[in-house]
Amino acid sequence: MSKDSPVVERVGSTRKRTVNRRQMLALTGTGAAGLLAGCFGGGDDSNGDGPDDLVSNEFVTTELAAQEDVQFNPFNITLPTEWSIGMPVFPQMAADSRTHGEYYPIGIREWTIDDEQVTAEVQDALSWHNGDPVTADDVVRSIRLAALANEPVEQYVDDPREDIYADGETTVILDLNDEYNPAPLIGDAFWEMPIFAHEELYGDIEQQYLDADSDDDVDDVSAEYAEMTVRADELEPYACGPFEVEDVDTQGAHFVKYDDYPWAEIQQTLEDDHGLDLSDYPDELNYERQFSRFFGERPALHQAAIQGDIDGGDGFEIDSQEELESEYPPESELNPIVGGWTDGFVFNLRDGEYADLWRDERVRQAFAHILNFDGINGQYHGDWGEVDREFSGMSPPMEEEGWVDDDWNDQLTTYDEDWDRAEELLLDAGLTEEDGEWYTPDGEPFEVPWSAPSTVQWQVDGMEYAASNLSEFGISSTVEVIEGTTYFGQTIPNLDYEIARGFIGFEDIVNGWELTWIRDDSEQEEDDPFANYISEPYGEPGIEVPPVGEPDSDDTIEVEPVELCDELLHTTDEERIQEITETLSWTFNQTVPKLPGGAGVYNWYMTQRWNYPDDFGEDPLAGLMPYTYTLPQIGAISAKTNDEYEY
């Protein structure tokens, strides 16, 4: 989120605090957790106000989908479990602060990396809803099944069945197949990785996996697991999250608080070991219920919020603070968390009609000077997005990680809207202009189509804005809107476009550079690997650019992004990480392989009927992803009392 993004002033808490369970744990040590477990539970919050004094005893959130059929296997690919359905009942192993580039433990209490081994300690106060403790075996089963479902964790070990295992009741071991940069490793192993696999429900499928004798057998088990369903009436008591599922009907999913969830222990770990401040919140949820309400269409979701029927959630397209204040209740807030990526546009370098032109960096640079990126960003993200004028190749979270100096962007070429410069570049590339219209080097009209998915209206709007910029400049340009499933299932992977949507950067430096340079258009092994990034001459490894920091130099250096991305995945040397980052950033800036449309944001709606982290952009807790659904897992949300609520 931009530092200039508007925020709403926090309504201060007037709750009087007494010594609570978390503070008692800090005084007596975590070993006393079991002794204290029966002493601090139940109805009242820490100021003595009972539920009758709360503004609300149920948090109503959103699920933008017509859910006629709900199941709780998080890795079912035919019927996925959405955030608002799975996170109430399954704690994440770790939470991600997208604004601060940090991971924080929830179901895993701590982790260490020692060369080629990861050791993780389970939060030993965590229990299944039947009261049984969550053990290392349960966590191992959860990670193994994620690997069976081809989740990214599988790439770090040779065989998940042998290399992911329990050492005692609370210790989980991952024996790695190499040394890895810790940022993607921890993210892929623990972030958004739910603890879900109780033996009663998943023991049989795990055993099939363990017994599989060949790759074909593993594939068969994986296919079976991908369609395995766990219905609401089958789930309980074999979940371990902050809520128990009570019922799922046509209106939504209903949850009730699980009183023995270890909020106090989780909060203590976050405060003591990670410096987070949760003192504004009681040591357990002070409300009893959550309702994940189904919406088949976005306008219905918006209308429910306008009527005051929603407490918080995602799925909102609110373009500005003015829109929020004029159309929604006065207690409404919007937390536009930087999604991690920058939305961009990609050229079809391989099979496009104009592939020869797209491979010419002068043409790509010219487009960068033609387009009005402020206007495109406005179509994409309203007032919330962030324009990358320096074309650094990095998304905001990558820059926040500190792998480049504060003044790094000062030496990068800035691509302002400059049609005179664009004309110079196109003429130098062999194109011609006559009577306000541009022609290719072979004399044909230069007519540029964009391809957009019908299911993502803001991408359609952004591309139409960009196309209008080109047409005004004299390059005839239109947008072809393609049905969504066809677009993502055929148009993109089959390279059936000239310019389409793409991404630049992500939440950590390793995955970020891979997404920037190694495009996901085609993952077929037989495809030319150098179709994935700009190479001059095309089809051969290496990109020639001026030396870093010397854009006008006649000398050149050769950069091989694929090799550098692979090295970055495996290095832990901070100086080398910075050197690689600067090289890849400089190369992106000089060659413009993609056009940045604006840093993506994920809009989270909340209302001040609740206390929650609202120092947006500053407090790591206010940058958690997914925001609304992570807060109950760490107890960083509470219902306000009638005295606290000012509206």
C-alpha cells in the first residue's frame, strides 16, 4: 500500500485490563499452560463485560461464491475450500505479514533452519475439537498430504514420505535435498499450510501414499486425494481451529467458538519471540460465533455491506476512500493490503504475430513511454494501487525486504509518459509513421490487440484504457474479451495472444524474481526455456545490458536471469542476494520485458464494531494475509462493548 494511501483514524479502546491468561503464562512459564487451562476459559472478556454488553456476538464475513456444495479437504481441486470456510476450523502453521515480509508462527510455535534441515516445534497447547492434543504426527501428515497434492513444499525434499517426519510428540523434521534461501522455504513449508489431517479422516489416504511402490501408484493416490471430500457432518470433532463448524446451509457456513483453542499461548509467542503487540485484545475471543455468508454475485455482497449486514471480509471492489465514505456505513474501513505482486502486461515473444517486434527492447520501451500508467492503475486498483515508474522489476514487498539500498531506484531509467521519446524509439526500431498512423518495418499497419478475461472486469478496464492510449498515439489497438475459463485454460498457456495479463514480483525475493523473469505461460519441458524471458539474440541464453548504474555506457555485461534465479533459490549469503537482486532489477529496467500496470492490492473490508489491527501499512498485524480470516487464529480481533462503540 502506498504511504500516501488514506487511512481512517483508529477509535481508541477504553477497555480496562486485568492480569489475563497470557500475562499469567508469561509470569509462570509455558509449562504452566496445562495447569491454567481450566482456570481462565468461558464467557466474559477481560474487563468483566458479559456477551450481553457486546455490540455483536457473531462476526459476519463474506464468501463470494454460490456455495451449493461445501467440503473441508483443503487440497481438493474439484471443490476447493475457500479461506472463509477453512480458516475458522484449521489453523495455519504460520501467518504472513504481506506488508512487512515476515512470517509469524501460529500452529507451529517456532522453526530453525540448519543447513539442509528444518526443525519445527508444534504449538503444544493446540488440540483437536475432541480434546486430543495435536501432535507432530498430525502436522507431518498435513505437510505430506500437501506435498501429495503437488504443493510447493514438495520441491524441497526428495521424498516427502521419508524426508518429512516426526521426532517425538511435538517436533517436526524436514530433511532438505539442498540448501535453500529461507524466505521461500518457510513460506512454502508453513505459510497458508493448514493443520488439518487428523488420522481418523486422513490416515487411510496417508497410508496409501506411504505404501505406493511406483510413481504411477503415487499419481493414482494423488488423483484420489484431489477428489476426496470431507463434509461438514464428517469434519467435527476432527478439526483444531478457533471455531467448530456447526452447520452449512444455503445461506452460508455457521461456526461456534472452540473454547480450548490456545489464543493465550499463541499471543505469548508472538509477543515474546517476535515483538508483536497484542495487548489491545483479550486472551481469547470475546464473541461466540462466525457466519461466513455466501454471495453469488459481487453487487449482492456490496449491498449487504452497505446495509450494515457485514462485519468484515474480502471480495470487495471499492475504488476510493470517497466511495467508501459516501456509500458505506460510517463505521466502515478498507484495508488495501499489497497483494505481493505487481499486475502487468506481457508480450507474446514466442508465437505472436508481432513476436519479432516484441523481442526488440526499443519497441517495448516505446510502449512504456506511450502508456499512462496512472490511468491504468486507476482502472485496476482505484486509489489504492502503486505505480512503478522506475520499472524496477520488484513488487513493493520485495523492495521492503531491504535487498537494495534506499537510493537504488535513483539510478534506474524512469519511464514517464513521453510520446516524443516513444516516437524516437519506434523510428529507430524500423517502424514508420504516416498521417498519424504507425506501420511495421514491412509496411503493414501496426494494429495491436490485447486479450482480457471476461471474468475479471478490472483487467478488461485496464487493458481498454491502455489500448486507448496506443490508439491516440497512432497505433490502432483493441481489446478482445475472452470467456474466463477459455482465457486462463487455453489463451494464456497456448500463447494465443499478442499482449495479455501477467505479473511482476511477489511477496519474497526468490518467488518474486522467478515470477518476474520466468513466465508461467508454458511449463512443458520440451518448450524452449528461453521463451520465458527476453534474450538477445532470441533463443540464446543471456541478455546484454550496460553495466549496472551506467545506462549510457558502450560496454555491456551479459545477464542470464534463469541461472541467477536458480542461484538465488539456493543461496543464504546476504551480499550475494543483494548483488543478484540489483543485477536482475537493472536488467529489467533496461530491457522492459513486461509493462507494470500497478502494484496489486487485496481489499479487506472491516467495520469499527470490532477492535482489530488498523494501523494500516505500519503494524505487521494489519498486513496479515489473508487478513480477516487470520485475525481470529491469533486472537487479534474482539467485539466492542456498547460503551466503546461510537456510531
